[in-house]
Amino acid sequence: MPRYIVHFTFIFLTITALSGVWMRVFPFYPDFTIPYSNILHGHSHLAILGWAFLGVFMVFLVHYWETFKHQKEAITIAITLFIVTILMFVAFLYQGYASFSIVLSTMHIFVEYWAASFIYRQVKSQLRIPRVAGLFIKGGLISLIISSFGPYGIAYISASGMKGSPLYDMAIYFYLHFQYNGWLFLFLIGLFIIVVRTKNIILPESTLKIGFWVYFIALFPGYFLSILWAEELGLGAEVIAGVGGIGQWIGVICVISAYFKSKKDLETTYSGFTMGTLTVTFFLLFLKGTMELGLLIPSLVPLIYDSRNIIIGYLHLTLLGFISLFILTLYLMKDLLATNKQTVYGGIIFFTGFLLNALLLFGQGLTEWLHMTAVPFYIEGLFVASLLLLLGIMILWVSFWRSSERKRDK
């Protein structure tokens, strides 16, 4: 497979990190020509639609590349995704959430449909794909399509002059829920099952099957966990959210249980570093799922949704922690990243930056809840964390670059 496509994913991840550093510089130098909100829009869209989307698509392509009958189509999709996403990022920097960025975001959605169609056709033609993996992959694709209804809703609500209404925020949370908890989570688990099966490691299929169905069914009422701040929804929404939240947590526990049941087999196949990143990834998944259950405690709901730091901390825990670390771990498992000193150092620096970022965001949120003094050097600490993340990503990218050169020389 053309290695430059993998470089696309590192370009996205690096620009996401650079824009993160840019935002952390704002408190020190607020007089930038480009508004903070424009950078924030570009940063968040590039993280989800650039790095995360192309990252999981890349793992799928690498795994099945030799069996694809339509390799040119796969390359065309990847290049189209890259061009549209870069243009979308530039549009957000230029004008924020306005005409150009909306058009390009809509174009991205249609490219997503194209990619989803391609993935589905390939999965359908693969006779050796584990049945339970197929469930997760197809569930992820369904969630991806459903998530796109969110941006359509946002466009309609904005055109109707209700941009400041609760419906507008509900549409945003709808999109994020089915992206994070649906598409990315389910597809990544499906990829993981497929990748380890090629090493003759069979995860407990019955546990995973139960986990999938419980989680997937709960995913729909689980959306209400994201909008419990809307008091007008009443007690019924709280009950639905409770069913969804508990169901999702049970599904997550089943997936984690399947991993630990097969951990000894995995340890005989993968390096200690890869196993370490896998275990941390599943720990972050457990932490994420358990934190979501906190929304079922009525007294915590206003505290959580009124604290920007807690919300940003959760989003970073999910995308920067669980999802990004999982993608990079799959890169290791597919030998896109070599397990060498450079990769190890880059991974440790990246994780240190993530950990510092999470501790500061959640710590600051906690001080706000308890009406305590703010975390010392909070702003400076976030800036340092963003630099560590950028440095770790750059080292990982160089590691991939060098390993690619060595493979080409051979």
C-alpha cells in the first residue's frame, strides 16, 4: 500500500497538535489576527474528521490491502478525504463556521458515505472475517451514517433562526455521541478483533457478541445522557438515559473482559510496549464508560455541564486518550510503527502530555466545583502539555518515516 497515505494521517495529527499549541498560546498573546473560535473549530473538526476518521480507515486498508480488488478506489477515497479535510480546516481558520466551511463539511459527509460504502462492500466480500468482528464493523458504519443527521439538523436549526436554542446544542451532542460512542468505538473494536485473529488469537466470541448487542441497543437511549442538562425533557428522559448509560457500560465491560481473557495469548505475540499501550487503552475505555455513569447522579449533571473544563477533559480523554492511543496501538500491531526506542520515547512523551492535560482539566474542574483556589500554573501547564503532545507525535512520525525507508531499501 502507498506509504504516503499513512503520512496523511500523521499530517492531520501533527496539525491538530499544532493548532492545540496555538490555542494554548492565546492567554499569553491574545492579539492574533485569526480569532480563537476559528482555530477551535478547525482543531476539533480536524481531530475527528481528519486524524480519527482517516486513522481508522488506514488500519482497515493496511489489513486488507492485498485482497482488495478496488485498490484505486481506496487510494482515491483517501486522497479525497485528505484534500477536503485540509480545505475545511483552512476554511474554518479563514471564516469560522460560515459558508465555505459549511460547504466543505457537507462535502466531507458525502465522502464519509463513499468510504462507508467501500468498507461495507469489502467486508461483505471477505469470507474470513470473524462474524463478531463483522457485527462491530457494521454497527460502526450504521452509527457513522446516523451521526451525519446531526450536521443536517444543525444546518436546519441555524437556518430557522434557532442557533442559540437547546435544539442546536442537542444536534451537536447527537453528532458527537454517534461519532465517539458509535462509529469510532465500534469500528476500532471490530478492527482489533480482525487484527488479532490473523495471529490465530481468538477472543471469546460469546462475550463479545453479548457485549455488542447490549452496547449497540443501549447506544440509542444512551444519547439522552448527553442532553440531561435540558430540564424540559423531564423524568422520562432521565429513565431512558439511565437504561442507555447502564447498557453501554455493560457492553464496555464485556469488551474489556474479552481482552483480559485473551491477554496471555496476546502477550506471546506482541511486544511488551504494545501490550502496555493496549492495556492503557482499555483502562481509558473503562474510565470513560464509568465517568458517563456519573451523569445518572442528578446532583452531578449541572456541575458537569456547567464546567467547560470537565467537558473538554472528557472529550480529550475520549479522542486524545482512548481513540488516538487505540489507533496508534493498531499501527504498532500492523507494523506501521516499529517497536524501537524512537517509537517508545515518542509514545511515552505523547502519553505524558495527554496525562498532564487530563489532570489539569479535571483538576481545574474539581476546584471550581469545590470553590477552591485554582490549580497553580494551570494555563502554563496546559501549554507544556500541548508541547509534549506535539513533540511525541513528531517523534512517532519520524519513527514511521525511518522504518518506511528501511523497508523500501530492503
